[in-house]
Amino acid sequence: MKPHHWYAAAFFVVAFLVTTGASAQEHSQFDDHSRQVTKDYYNQHQSHPAKGLRNQDRLSAQDEARLEPGKPLPSNLRKKAYAVPSDLRRQLPPPPAHHRYVAIGQHVALVDDVNHVLRDVIKLH
């Protein structure tokens, strides 16, 4: 293969990786609809909130600061993370492959299989 063909092939590979990476990042953001659905759910279920959304589940200021988008959940916070209720999950867009929605300390987050918080968290209190 001639050198200029290698450059062209490398360009297309890089362009593909950049565009697929941008697409994955778009899915990591909660849109306005998801935020509204989550807040409405929270408001409608305050008399019987699910684990992770209850007042007694609130995080300390120190733990809340550690719930950082783009970072892994610290081990003590992993123990406080619960699957979002199924009726809320059905109203949210399907998560990307190998990701799930969790309720943690009156927040809803999208985390991957190794407990990294994606780029967005919905704060409910």
C-alpha cells in the first residue's frame, strides 16, 4: 500500500472513532424530558419513596461531593446505589449497552458495569 493510502485509511479510522465516541457521549447526558420525568416521579412518590430516593438515603456533603460525573463511584457509595424503580426506568430512554440507572442519595445517575458515573447526575433534593 502506498504511503498516501495509509494516511487516508488512518484518517477514516480516526474520524470513525471520533464520531462514535461523540455519539456515546450524547447518550450519557440526561435530556430535559428525562430530568422532568425523574422529578415528576420523585414528587409523585414522596410519601413512599424507593430506596435511594428516601430522606434517610441522603448523602453527606462529603459523599455528595464524591458523586462526581465522569468518576468511579467510591466503594462506600456503591453500597448506597439501588436500581431505579422499574416504573421510572420504563419512562427513561433505554440506557446504552452495559449501563444502568441507579438511585443514590436522592440522585439518579447513569453508571456503567464498573460503576463509573457517566457525565450527568439528576439531583432531586
